[in-house]
Amino acid sequence: MDQNADSNGAANQPPQPTKSAESYADQLATQLRKGFLAYCVLVICAQQPHYTGDLVKRLHQAELVVVEGTIYPLLGRLQRDGLLRYDWQESEQGPPRKYYALTEYGQRVMIELKQRIRTLSSTLKTLEKGAKS
């Protein structure tokens, strides 16, 4: 029986796409970006405590465009999950600010993520080499 045929012998055609390739790639990239953004926040907060505006600025400098409406829920989740802690610090430019820093648990998670990202990168390079041959 033909590998591209169904149990009745009819040709098994893939369904027609419901979105453009660009739209589908955007959807997948958004999913990848969410986890990657969390990792980036952990890396930045491991260096020294940062307040939200500074985190957004650092991410922009690294060409990862993020708005505060995205970062606030992420910081809240990372704090609730025990990866980040915060301290209030007085600001010369307005009200006190929350400065986020990595917890010991957050440090361990960041190290684990770093290794997993390296493994994924290596896997991707291996697969791309095979695709070129």
C-alpha cells in the first residue's frame, strides 16, 4: 500500500493551511519567545537586582523588544514560583521601586535552563547540517 494513501487506498493529502506561513511561524516564535524571555530575565537579575523599567531597557539593548505589559505578569509569575525575590528601594525619580533579584532556586533553574538551551542549540545545528547534505 502506498505510504501516502489512507486505509481505503485513497491518496492522503494534507489539509489546506488555514493561515499563512508567516502567521504560523509567528505563532511558533511567540511560544519560543515566552520561555526565552523568562530565561533572559533570570540572567539579568542574576547579575544584580533590577527594577522593571531597567529590565525592559536591558532587554531592548539586547534587541529583545518587550513592553511593560508583558514583563509585569512574567515577573509576578517568577516571583510566585520562587525564582525571584524583590526589595523596595527608594528612587530619586518618584516613588519607591521594586528591585528583583534571583533566589537560590532561581539560580539553579537558570543553570538548568542554560544547559538545556545549549543542548537545543547543538541539536538544531546537527539537524541543519543534515538538511544541507
